[in-house]
Amino acid sequence: MFFIEDKNFLTEEQKNNINLILKSGETPFYMSLEAASPNDGGINFVHHIIHRDNPEKINSDLYLLFVSLLNSFCKKNNLKYKKILRCAINITINNGVIFKCPVHTDHMFPHNQLLIYLNDTNGDTVILDENNKIFKISEPEKFKGIAFNSLPHYHYFPGKGIRVVAIITFN
């Protein structure tokens, strides 16, 4: 079980590119009616860079940028990986239906994941231990990354505004 929080791993160029993506209006986001499990009411918007259902297929021209974000985090924090399993940008809003995402793990097999908060907002990420007790709580902060292994977790939907997070799972 591990947890790494890093607020200073991105280059200025990477930060500028992220800001451009979010401001350009040119990145397609698709509505999903569930956050983590069928019929959970967690309406959100997602841009799949590498979809979990087909990790061999690059689904976005943002691939190289997001691989560079993972590489920067891993290099600074002495992590290694062999394969990216999923990479996406999620946008959550206060949808008036649910206030938190159901507890889940991103894959049913051992993996690691990196969350990178892409804006300042609210909507904490709560990571649980193997006994479903709170292990860590991470407050969103623009450009902060958190990495952990395949632990159950959930997040709160923002009370107002939007919550934009990059999710990269890898092994």
C-alpha cells in the first residue's frame, strides 16, 4: 500500500498545455451517466485518451502530453511502469443527483494510478485501505498529483463549478 502526493512535478510547458486544452473548447468530452457503477447517478463528462476497454488503442491526440505527465511524476518520485492501462480526463459537476461517487477500484486486478487535479475546486478524493477504512483524503489543488495502488476510493462531486481530473492507471 502506498500513497504519494506531489505538488511540483509538472514543467511550465506541461502546465501551459493543460491550460490551453481546458480553455480551447476543442477537446471533445462525452457524457457518461455513471461515475463508477451501473445506474449510480454520477453524471460526468469524459475524454478517453486510452480507454480501459481497449488499452492497446490510443484514442486521442493528447496521448503524448499525458504520457509526459506520467513520466514526469514517475521520474521525480522514483516509480516505474510497464504499461498504461487507462488514461482519461474526467469533468464532474454538481449534478443534483448524488454528492459522491461510489467506492470503487479502477480495475479488477493489481494496478497503480495517478490522479492529476487540473483545476482548483472542491470535491475531495478519499482513498480507503484494504478494510475500507479511510487511508488518505486528498483535496483538489491545481496541478497536484496523487498516486496510489489499487485501493478502493471515491470522490465527492463539487459543490459548485467543475472538478477536472486526469486519471492514469498503469502497471
